[in-house]
Amino acid sequence: MRIKQNKRVIEESELDMTPMIDIVFQLLIFFLLSAKFIALEGQLSSYLPKDRGLQASFSKIEPDEVIFFLEWVADPVNDKTGRVRCQTINYKPSPGAASGQDHEFESQDATVGQIEYGPDRRLVQYGEGVDMPGYHIPNFTNIEDYLNFRHGLYETKGSGKSIPVTINVSDNVPMQMVANIVDICTRIGITNVTIAAKEIPID
Amino acid sequence: MELTPMIDCVFLLIMFFILTTQITVNIEEVTLPFALEGQPEKRENTDAVMLIMNVRKSQADDAPPRSGEVVYQGKVLNTKTLRTMLDEEVAYDAAPPPRGRGRAKEVGPNNVQLSQLEILIRYDKHVKSEYLRTIFEQCQKAGVYKLKLATTQP
């Protein structure tokens, strides 16, 4: 009789797990939804000049330096789109040629979405469909060929250093184009890339 | 019904998600520019300290090229606060252990003091590049010269 009673007491005192499990599931779902997963990201290294005190970069332009000018030209009709103009200033484009000559790269239409890019001319997505109508961008294949050519010319001189490249961007050019030119330089093996910064006093 | 194993599993899952959200707290949602040559992050140098700076689209729904804002640890920065933040981080990095990491500054050409801090710039590809210039300028003035651009594969 006694033993029976004890058994019953033990069964009754068993913990009710349901509320705890409810709460734990709530927590689980909260953290599941709030977690953002890091997509696979790459990194392009770039180093600022170390001698910031002297502003030596203003006086020292090497004769073989390639200077890119990226400029945003808004479309006069449709303000949702525009064109990125890319030109270089060459102090000595090739032996015998006049220095100071501009070389403008032709534009290509990226509004449709895909363009050819890279050494194997693969198609990559550029615009972003309806809410991102896109724009006309410089032909990166041409830029890559051109930089390869200039890099080759520079290497034959045998200074053992990489050709200096400066990217001079106007404010309105989307970041993607800057990243593309840095990317092309990295692929060719140019380590001496500067992104030109105008001196603007702090407000 | 035996509930203990299930509760164990669920607690493990919760711990996992708590820890992963802690890690991603500095990362804003931006569409990174694509580049073929972007190298995955190397973890061989464990001493390296990398700050993550985000440049995301601003709320204003304007035509491309979009305007943006510089975000660091969830806070939007302007030129002044960006500079203050960089100076603080550089000072913290160089201060002796109780108040900082105590990593000696490098000495560059012309005896310029350079910080060993690295900055990863996660820049939205649709945003205009004018903020890049501000970041570069301020980094250079604060003596930070190791910058990295985050990219993605096309």
C-alpha cells in the first residue's frame, strides 16, 4: 500500500517541460532569423603612400605613369542613367609619339545587364534589372589590353619596378568601375596603383 | 517521452546562432563590387587587427549614381567623426596593454608614424565613389595605410 502511494507521488512531481521548450524554440527562431551569414568575400589590397607628410605625390609624376580619368556624364534625357567616360593621359604613350596625348576608351552598353569581362571574356552581370537601370561603361577589355601593352613597354626598360598607375575618379562614378580597374591592375601584376585624392579641408 | 536529447540539441543550436550573430555585428548589407582577383582573407598573421568600414546606400531613393553613407559599427559617420574614430582606434592600438593593444607604430619615410591597423572597406558597388576619397584622405592623415577593398566573385 505504501509503496504504491510513493510511486504516484513521484509520477506527479515530474517536471512539465512544455513551457521551457516553447521558450527555447522561440529563442532558436529569433537567432535563426537575426543571423546574417557572411557570403564568400574577396579582398583587393591597396596601400596608401607612406610618406604622407611631404605631399610628394604632387611633384613626382613619372614620365611613364598611366593616369586614368573616370568621369560621370549624366544622360540629358533620362536622369536614371548615364555614361562613364574613361580616358588616360599619357606623357609618352609610345616611343616617338607626342606626349600629353589623350586616349579615350569607347563606351559599351551595360544597361541590358551582361558584359564581357576578364581574360577569358566571360559574361558578367552588370546592371541590376528594373530598379537599377544601369549605365554605359568603358570597355574594360580594351582597358585591360591597353594596360598590358603599357606594362610590357615599361618592363622592357628593365627598371624592375611596376608601372605606376593613378586612377583619378570624379565624385559621381559608381564604385564598381573603380574596383574593376584595380582588379585589372592586380591581374596584370601592377602593384603601384594610386587612387588620386584631391585635398579638401575638413569642414 | 525522453526530451533530454532534443533539449541538448536545441541548446547547441541556440549557442551556435548566438555566437555567429556576435561575429557579424560590424557588417552591413551592401552589394559588393565584383572583381576576379579578390583574394580570400588570409588568417596566417594572427596579430593583424582589421576594422570593417561599410559604405552603404543612403535611404534617399535617388537616381544612379547613388549617394551613400559611411557606417562603422552601426553608426553613420561624417568627415569629422570618421577622423575622430580613426584617431581613437590608432591611439588604442598603440597604447600600452592596460589601455590598448600596445603594438608599436611603424616608422615610414621621413619619420612618419604609421599604424599597423588594417581597414577593410566594404563599399556598395552602386554608390558613387566620392566617399572613397574622404576615407583615403582621413586614413592617410591618421597614419593608417593598409587598406583593403572587399569584393565578390561575379
